[in-house]
Amino acid sequence: MADTEFMILDLTDFSETEYAFCLSLMTEQRKRAVNRFHFSDDRKRTVAGELLAKRMLSDRCGIEIEKIVFDRTEKGKPFAVGLPAAFSVSHSGALVLCAVSSRPVGADIEKHRSVNDRLIRYACAQGEWEYVTAAGISDDEQQRRFFRVWTGKEAYYKYTGTGITSMHGVDIFNPALQSRITYFQRGDYAVSLFCESEQPPSERHSL
């Protein structure tokens, strides 16, 4: 088993039965938080991410899924109580991403969409700005480049568990960070994983 593993779930494969099962595992407080989402798709993404994380942790740690309890640090980073594994969940559009590892890990997925100069300036350090706005590239290529930068930063901050403190304070092309970011595209989605292990993350397709 790789030190860091990840799975990507298409929500079209997430059934109402699985949704109900995951809800049954949640505390009343957590259920209320889910039900506060106005849109059903947001509720479905949240529940699917939680169930995917619990299934991956159950498989890795050899513990019954019903016994897995989630909590959060003071800064809001989720963790599995008493388990020797970390996890990170992200979702966008129709896809849900989960990464698990024996060490801290961060994961982010974003569906490509139009971006403007204001957002690019907000997110990008100088070198990243030059990469995203390079002369002669198409709008589609600019989107791909921007979300490579964006997901890399999000994955880093999920790894640290501090929340986003400064978008310009993190440069994904800094060699110390770049060597720990795994980036790829899945259709029109950008995916980044930030982990401590020198071994590349491994994708799982089933549990």
C-alpha cells in the first residue's frame, strides 16, 4: 500500500442508499450542518466526501466504518479520532476527491471555469502570475494554468491545516513545495495533492 492514496468519486455513482447510510453514521450536530446547505447538490457532495473518507480510512486502518469518528482541530482541520492516518477531502462539480496518508496530506479539486485578471492577481505570486498570463496562450490554457496554481495552494493550506492565510505567501513553483505537489488533470478538472512522502500518491479505483 502506498503511503498516500487517493480516490475520485463521480457523484452519478453515489446512490441514495449510500447517502442515507452516511447520514446514519453522523452525529445530530453534523446532520444539522449538512441540512443547512440550501442546494441538494451541496449536501450530496458533502455527504459523499465524508463517506468516501470513512471507507478509505476503514480499509487502511482495519476498523469498522461505524466506529470512525471525525473531529476538527482548533483551526478547523478535520481528523479521524484515534486513527494513525490523515485525510483530506475536496469536491467540485460532479467529482469528489479524497486522499489518505500516514502523514499530513492536503487535496484539492476544481472544475475549470472562466477567470478574470482580478482573481488571478488575488491568487498568484509574481512567478505564478507570469506563468498564468504568458503571452500567446489560449483562454483554455490560461484556465488550466490558473487552476494548477489554485489547487496547489489549496492543497498546501489543507495540508498545513491553518486555513488560507496569504495566497501570495505560497508559490507553488518554489522547489521546496513543488517537489511535494502532485498535479494532474481529470477531464476538465484540476487536481493537486500535497504530501510529505517522496513516494508518488497512488490512485485507488475501488475499495
